[in-house]
Amino acid sequence: MAGPVIRVWNFAKILSEYIDVILAIPNEVTLPEQEFTILQYRRDSELRDIIKDVDIILSGGTTFIKYPSIKDSGKFLIIDIYDPYNLASLAEYKDESIDKRLKVHKLVHYNLNEQLYYGDFFICASERQRDFWLGMLAALNRVNPYSYNEDPTLKKMIDVVPFGLSDNKPIHTRQVLKGEVNGIKKDDFVILWGGGIYNWFDPLTLIKAMAEIGKIRDDVKLFFMGVEHPNPEVKKLQLVSKTFNLAKKLGVYDKNVFFNFGWVEYNERQNYLLESDVGIITHPAHIETRFSYRTRILDYLWASLPIISTEGDYLSEMVEKEGLGITVRDGNVDDIVNAITKLADNKEFYDECLNNLRNISREFTWEKVCRPVIAFCRDPIPTSYRKREGFENIFDDKGHKYL
């Protein structure tokens, strides 16, 4: 599962303990029986039939845009904006022509504003993100006397619902890395890149650091857990090829840097996590980083895996503040080399990180992080324009009205 799927799946599991839940899926998949109802749809008319008898819809991203029945439903709308895609798309399309980038930006900008206009309740991943989204909501006049009267903190309009962790600790079920991947020995120190390679990351500096480490020791290995996204509609990015090519150029490909060209099954990922010694994520300093919420770090927390992260985002601040690992400067090869070496050689420091990880992971269970969603579902409040008198519909039927 990719991040958004993991998120809605766990929402459904937790919410079904309190209310009746339907998980509507826009494709055909085989899933085990759950406490909630799972329905599949392909066309908007099919989704319209599914939602006609529900009270609340939780949606977001491209689903809201592709299926007009959501915004036309007249239901309470919870919009999940944990991924500020208007910022991520700036990085994702940075290698395209300016004409294409402007076209994408215009579309993303409009689509996000439409969601911010129609939603009754919004959920984001961090307090930093919440400040960002409050600015956008204020620009759309969603911060107004009505919303203030309902709640002067505006928590009833937008609240923080980060990614959560499973209540069950990971259990190793089979060997997948150490002694299994050709070139990775059972006693090697393994660094895990726990997800895909996207334009808002910086794997190139990490590859350079691994080349430096490879000059002085052969027991440190880097494994990229997923390269090809499981959704064929997600476009392949040039950074993937650049990463492969740099690893080959520096002579570390399949020597001390290894790639899984598929995608690890969600229920298999714990084996890779538990056989690794460090989880890593590196990214450049840009606006997407500042407001991002790197969900793969939550998997590192779940598996009590000490973390190396580039500074600048919300979770890297937590890593540094709570002693969960080491943060490094943007684009700094020496920082990464030193961080890896310290975690590999300093057992006292490594064990201290482990202890801190075990303590903080208790704060990130899905049950805890879902509390604002549960509260809204129990007492939904209409905050969107369409439920209020005195506000012009800024999104006409032809679409493309901008403030």
C-alpha cells in the first residue's frame, strides 16, 4: 500500500469501532473481510449510488476532483489535506517545461481551492501544516465571523490528524534482507530507504555518502525498499534513473547500494524494517520539505529503527528533539557519512535512540491520532460556504473562478 491507501484503510478500521463505515474503492482489489463494508466503483454514477444514504464523506486529493458526486452530495465533507500537493507538485514537475509546469500548477491550485471551499472539516498532518492551511483558508474567506463564532480556535474547522502506528508491534515472519539479498551478509549494518524515490527527495547525496563509506568499510549496506510505485497512474520520475546511474557511476550499485525494483507488500514491510539497523530519509531544502510529513518515518518509529533525516521538516525536528537518531544538513555528504558511522559504531548512542523510539511511539497510535475525526463524526458541524447565507459561490458551474 502507498501512503494515502494506508491512511484511509486505518481510518476505516478505527472509525468502524464507533460508527458504520463504508470504504469505497475506485478499483478492483481482493481484500480480507473487515468490520466495515468495502464497496468498489469505477464511474461517478456508481459512487453516487454508494454515498446517497451516508451522512458524512471523508475524501481528498484526486478522488474529490474525479468524482463530482462528492461535492454535489449535500453531505458533510471531511477533506484530508495531509499532503500539500500544491507544494509537492512544484518539486514533482521541476524537470518539465515551464508551460507544462504552469498548466499543472493552475489545475492543482484550482482543485485545492475547490476542496477548501466545499469542505466542512479539514484534517492535516502537523501543527505546521495547520498554520499553512489556515492561511489558505483565510485567503478564501473561510476564516470569518461564522467560523469564529463556532470555535475561536478554529479546531472545529481544521485539526491535526497525523499518520498513526499500529497498536501491534511488528513481528518478523521471514528473512528478506540479511543473508537473502545477494551482496548483503547476515552481519552487515543495513540502512533502509523505506519507500519510493520522488523528486522531493535527495537520494543522490546519500549515494555519494555510501561511495565514501565504501572506501573504508564493506559492512555498511543501503537498501531501497521500493522503487516502482504500485499505482501505474503515478508517473515515473527522472530522479529514479539519476539515482541508479549515479550508483553505477560511483561503483556502489549492487556492491553496497541495492534496489528493490518492485514494491513491498504492506503486510511484508515489517520484515525489511526489522532486519535493518537504521532508517534514512534525505531531502533538499525547499518549500515542500518545510510543510511535508514524511510518512515513512512513522514506519521507522513503529519498528524502533534509529533515524537519519535531513533537517528542515516537521518530523526531523522531532527526531532531533526527542533523540530518535541524527539530523543532517541539506546536501552534506560528510554529515551523512558521520551519522551512519556514529550509529554503526557507537552502541551506547544507538541504544539510547532505541529507548527514545519505544517511548514516543506510544503517542502515535491510530486510535489516538483519529480522535478529531471521531469527534466530528459524532457531532458534525457545517462550516462550508454552501451551508451559509451571504457568501457568493466563487466556483461557478464553468469552473475557473479565482480570488
